Amino acid sequence: MNKTININLGGFFFHIDEIAYQKLKRYLESISRSLSDDPQGKNEIIADIEARISELLTEKITDARQVINEGDIDDIIKIMGQPEDYAGAEEEYNDASYSYKRNNSTGKKLFRDGDDKFLGGVAAGIAHYFDVDTIWIRLGLLALFFGAGFGVILYIILWILLPEAKTTAEKLQMEGEPVNIDNIEKKIREEFNNVSENVSEFANKASEKFKDGANEFSEKINQTFSGKPVKNNGLQDFINTIGKIILVLFKVIGKFIGVLLVFIAGAVILSLIIGGFSVGSLEFLNVNGEFLQYPPFFYDAVLPKWALTLAGFLLIGIPFLILFVLGLRILSSSIKKISKPTSLTLLGIWVIALLTMIFTGIEYGTSHVNDGQFVKKTSLNIIEKDTITLKMINDDEIYYIHNLRRSSRKYEVDIDGTPKAYSNDVSINVKRSNSDEGYIIVQKESAGKTRSSANKNAEKLEYKFEIVDNTIILDAYYLSNFKNMWKDEEINVTIYLPQSNTVYFDHSVKNFLNDVDNEGDIYDKDMANHHFIMTDTTLKCTDCTGNEKTI
């Protein structure tokens, strides 16, 4: 049987047994003695500490008749911090005196923050350790979860390994603050103020609920005595409950939208940075070819590629930057919104980037408005009944293609240090000459802003062929200016033969023949490896077997 004492601690009344009272008294006296060198504000500090202890004891008491025992005081001291937590390493704990000296150690330790936790307080603790906002650590852990896949495992491991900062000394160490009585007092004051605000808010809400209930009760009494039927509020309560559930769902959906905005906007911005580096910066390192993929309007633009790259980056990046900040603000109210001067600056930059891209797009469109061509005629030194052989070759040193065929696709190649556009868009046709003379017509086609510039672009197309005895060796490709990479360009070669002359189509030309008229309507590809004589109207096969496909 223990003797109990009634005490007033922090303005609250408690029943406490004598042993617990003596222990609590010695604890407070030890703190009081530590303030003897600095008496200014001593009473206020002790009052705050007592208020904090009173609040912790109130949480423990579930019955007004409950007596505080020694174990309760031990729990309070554990939370508030043992005196040796504040003393230097050489100080020893003395249960009789609780004396200690001030410790100004600022060593920061890693704890879990139980006061600012979403799950276990790991992210908040790491944020305190590295002195960054908690939202960035949480986003990093989410990125590891969705990206690398081990974010959850890492979080669980840290949750297990890291201790939670429970005592005042541990919370100060977590935040990198010196563990001295001044900081202890400051920390206790902050926590007490937070609790007071919460209690005040709870009291206000309770008061409002009480008033609403009193009004509702008064209204029902009046309705009862006045003879009016009492309304059934069951439906109203149900509607209110549904409304609260919907409100919670909207909050959850809002957080989910915030996460989506952050990840999508972050991914786009990161892709733009990587893309901008590969397009704009790698060319300074002499990295080119197929590794760099420019948009079509980059090739024939007045502005340099780096300027267009920057404009494109800003045009897409600024809106996603706004979405990124918006997502962060949805997830954390501590993120400040973009200031008005910054918003106006970003808007101005974005408008300039938009006008730059519009100007470049219009310029690109006008460079394809007009079609032009350049035609060159070359005579063939052949006599009547001669046989002409058609062959096509490729320069494998410029660009190797295993299976040569006609294609409008262009490739970037390097010719003596100069970038060129390489293409196999070459078509071959054979027609009857209107005279006794045989000749070759090479027609080059290109595009430009004006008909004159289009004709000049066509003339500049590089295409060659040679005649060796009675064999015409045609190039299977042409080269163009690199800025014309996305222009529609092609080479049309037509051989005009007099009547009674024969042409042999080598296997190399089968994929380049383009709608060659012949008497048997044989497919172009099946004309290869056969002899055709020019009649008075068209070609006629002289060695076909009849197995050739026809139109």
C-alpha cells in the first residue's frame, strides 16, 4: 500500500504515489539546477517542461481516479530525455541528483521522424539528415519503386534499421541541433504549442458540434410541443456520410493525380534534356550520322540547329515544368507556387519559342512549294541491230546496301568530310526513239521556294553513269545537299532505242525498272535476265520461256 499525493502540474490536477512523486521532483530539480548559471527565463523554461510532462501524463490517464506510478514517470523521463542525454560523455547518471552539464554537440544522427510520417517516418528522417524538403525524398523513393523496383524493399529495410526519434534529445540530434537546455526548452515549447493548437481546434469543433446539437434538440422540442411532425434526419445523415466518403475519395484521387503529374512531367523534361543534348550538343563532339535524328524542318532552316533545339525544348518543357510544380503542390502544401514575375518571364520565353518554331515551320513549308527539274541528254553511239546491256552498280564505300532496290528513303553519308544525303530513288525506263539515233535522258527532280530555286536544287543532284562499249553502267544512287534531306527528290533515267536494236536487262536493274512497256505485258522484275528487241511500237522479248508473270 503506497501513500498518494495530489499535485498541480502545468495547471492540471493529478493523483501520484509518493515514490513516483519523489522521482519526478528530483528530475525537475536537476533541470532547475542546470539553469543556475543562466537564471534568465528559468521559471518560463521549467513551466514549459512541466506543461509538456502534464500533457504526456494526461495522455496516459484513462480514468480520473487513476494514480500515477513510478513506471509512468520512467516512461515520461524516457520521452523527455534522461539527464545523461544532455551531459557530456564523461558525465555519469546519478539517480539521486540528476545533475548534468550543458552539451553543445551538433552531431547529426539518422532517425525516423515519428512526428512527420506517412508510413514509418523514414523519408522525413532522411530529409532532416540531408537538410532537404521531405517531398523530394518521398519522390525519390517513389521513383525507385516505379523505376528500379526496389524502393519498397529499401524503405522496409530502413524502417527496420533506423530507430525512431522519441526523446527530445534524439529529435534534436536528428535535426542537427546542439543538445542543450536552451534547445530542449525551444523544442518543448514548439511541441506544446502544436498540441495547444490541436486542442484548441478540437475544442472549437466540439463547441460547434455541441451548439448544432443543442439547436437541433431545441428545434425538435419546439416541433413536438407545437404539434408539428418531427422530421426524420436519417436520410440527411446518410447523405452527409456519403458526402464525406466522396470528399475523401476526391482527396485520394487528387494525390494520385499529383503523383501522375510529377512523374509524367518529370519524364518528359528528362527526355527533352537527353534529346536536346543528343541533337544539339553531340554535334560539337563530331558525333553525327544516324545517331542524330533531326526533325525535318531542321535541315533547311535559316536558324542554326542549336537555336531550334533550344526553342523546341522551351516550347515543350515550360508547360511540363508548370505541371511538375503543380503536381508537387498537390502532394505537399509546403511547395510555394511560382511567383508572378517568374510566371510572366516563362510566358514571354515560351511565346518567343513558339514564334520561332512557327517561323521555321512556315519557312520549311515554303521550301517545298514549287517542283523543279533538270534534264540532260546524252547520245548513244550505236548502230542498227546492236545489243545494249543495262547494268546498275552501287558505291559500297559511300553506303553499303546488300539488296539494292529503289527507295525514296535518304541516308546521311560523309563525302570527304562533307555531309550528303544518299538515296536509291532512281527509276529506269526504255522507250522507242523517234529517230535513228539512240540517246539517254537523265531527268533530275527536286523542290524549292521558287521554281528557279527548285530547278537549281535539281541541277545540283549528283548522279553518274558511264558507257563501256555497248554496256550502260548506271549508278543505283544519287547524292544531294544535306539540307535537302527531307525534300522529295528523284532521278528518272530513260533510254531511247531505235527500231531493231536489242536491250538486255541485267539482274542488277530488276528492282529499278519502272513501268517499262513491252509486248507481253511482262512484269518489270521478270524482264531481268532477258533480251528485248525494239519493234516499231514497243519492246518484244526474244528469249522468254512463257513462265514470266504478266500484268
